Amino acid sequence: MGVQGEERTIGVYLHVPFCLRKCPYCDFKSVARPGLSEAEGEAYADALIKELSSVIEREGLSNRPLETVYFGGGTPTLLAPSVIKRLIGSVRGAFAGCGTKGPEITIEANPDTVSFERLKGFREAGATRISIGVQSFDESILGTLGRTHTARRAVEAFKEAREAGFDNIGLDLIFGVPGQSIRDWEESVAGVLALQPEHISLYGLTIEEGTEFFRAYKDTKRLPDEDDVAQMYESAVRTLKDAGYRHYEISNWARPGYESVHNSRYWRVKDYIGCGVGAHSFLSFPEWGRRWWNTPSLEEYIEGVSAKGSAVKGMETLTREEAVLESMVLGLRMLEEGIKGEGFRARFGLYPKEAFPATEALLSDGLMASSGEDLILTHRGAVLSDAVFLKMLSQMA
């Protein structure tokens, strides 16, 4: 199908797998390295740079304008600011340009892996945005989640980031945690609002197979009641709306103009390269697109990239049906934008309502709303989004 116009931009995700310790609920690709040396960080950065160069050459992407860079983890702030600076310089230099504004460059951080000096170093290295994993302002909940920081340290880290020059700060919280009450949750939301960040992400806890939480809480009776979890979400939706935040994606809120550009690439099914342990990539060509992913093993990743510039573990080419489903489900996550009927038809040859006959029932049930051929989730549809997507999947044209 080819790529045109705005879709010609590229995003780059760099996965940094190192953590102080593995959180019991986390199924991301990470390894505990509390004493990570600068030499280890430099060696991993070498591998990231080599892999990126290899992908760009193989796919012919050097003429793409760079729109975003995202350091995720793991805990990217375990790398020294000098290493982050080298990585940013290498990524920026690998593409044709960065537009008039320059790329959005995000770095994830845990509160106890940063100080004012390190944050200042990350800002001077070129990071334009920071996402801090607070998760809760309740000490008991932080303990349950296995977090290594305190609520007080989270507040200090936010203030240090602001003082270091970050004018685009995101804070993350988790709800539906074992032992968490609705009141506990509302107090954490209030704690975030007291700091006035530009961006807020609220994630419902999921119990993933293979994690410590899966072994401890596979009996769902020990988890918060589903109605309580829904009430936590709905309470936050109301509170953040009253505070002036735009609910632009199911799990994300922002001040106007501070939406995550990088994550929006995923929801809009735009091209991105993922480098690092377990990282995923997606390119929208040829035809319906393809994706590939790297080995989850740090040792295999370093060996593979060192030997051949690649540590790809698997890949797939999307069918038309898969591309239709992804565009619909991911697009509907954008609550204000939703699915543009004409754009959908231009790509797939039919309108969303034609591709998904269940849409009419979802509209009648008040879970979706339409304007002509455009579709969005309603507030109730966002709360019940998993059920909405399952119903759509069960009835595809």
C-alpha cells in the first residue's frame, strides 16, 4: 500500500531492560541490575546503536523524518546521562531530519533512580519529556506492588524533574491492586493532581502469567471486586475531567497539547522501530504491514546484535483482516479522535460499520457513538472496552 504524507515519519522505541529489582506484577522484559556499571550501560548502548543502524539500512528508512524517541523499560534512568545523550545523538543522526519542532524524546523513570543532578543531565542530553512511575501514593500499596520508592520520594522526584527543566512530565498510577480500597485510590489520584503534571496515565492491574503476582493472586477472590475496579476508573474519569485534563485515550489524560506523541503512533498504527531486548517493531508496508520482535534474553540479544546486527526472535506479515481489526481496536482507544470513516474506507475499501456488523448493536446499547461514518467509544464504552472489542471481534465482515 505504501506510506504517504504524515505516515512517512518514524518513531523509535529503545528498550532498557535493567531495573533495581523485578516488580512482582511486571511481565515486561527486564533484569535486576541494582549495581549496573557505566561500562555495562555503554555496552548495551553500543548494541542498540548497531541494531538501529542495521534496521534502517535493511528497510531503507534513513530518509524518514524522526517524530519520536521513547526510552522504555525496565528503568532507563539507570543508564548514565552521558549514555542517554550518546543514544539520542545517534538516533537523531540516523534520519533525514526532525521537523521544525524537533522530536518528542521521552524517558521513563522510577523515583528512586533519579536525583536533581541526574535529571538535569537527562534534560541536557536532549530528553524533552519524562514519565515517572509513581504507581501509588499509599505506602501499603507501594509495598504490595514491590516498589522500591516511597510516596515522599515520588513527590521529591517530580519536583526535582521540574527544577531540572522538564516542562512536560507524566505520572503513572495503578488501580485494582490487592488490598486497595476506593478511598485509597481516590487519595492517590488527589496526590497526582496536587503536583499538576502535564500528563497522567492510569492503568488497571492485570495479573500476567509467569509473574509473582500470577502465582500469588491467580485466585481472583483475593483481588478487588470488578465493580470496585470499575468505580475506581469512573471516579478518576470524573475527577480528572473536573481538573481540566483531556481524556484522549482509554488510560491516558493530558493538558491540551501534552498528549504522548509516541504512544499515539501505536494507536494510529504508524511506523516505529523497536530496538533492545524484547522490543517490537511495526512497518505499514508492504501491503497490510508487518511486525517483528527481538529475543527476550539479554545474553542472546547482545550476542545476536554483535554477530549480525540483529536479534530478531519472530516476525509476522499482517493479513487484511488483521490490519482491519487492529486499525479499529487501536483507533477506538483514542476517545476524542476515534475512527474516521473516510480514512478507514480509503485504506480498506469499506466503512467501519460495514466491516464490523456488531457496531449497530453497540451504538444502540450506548457503548459507541457516531457522526456520519465516524465512530468513537462513549464513556460507558470506555469503561467496558474489553467487552466492546470482544463483541466486534466476534462479528467481522
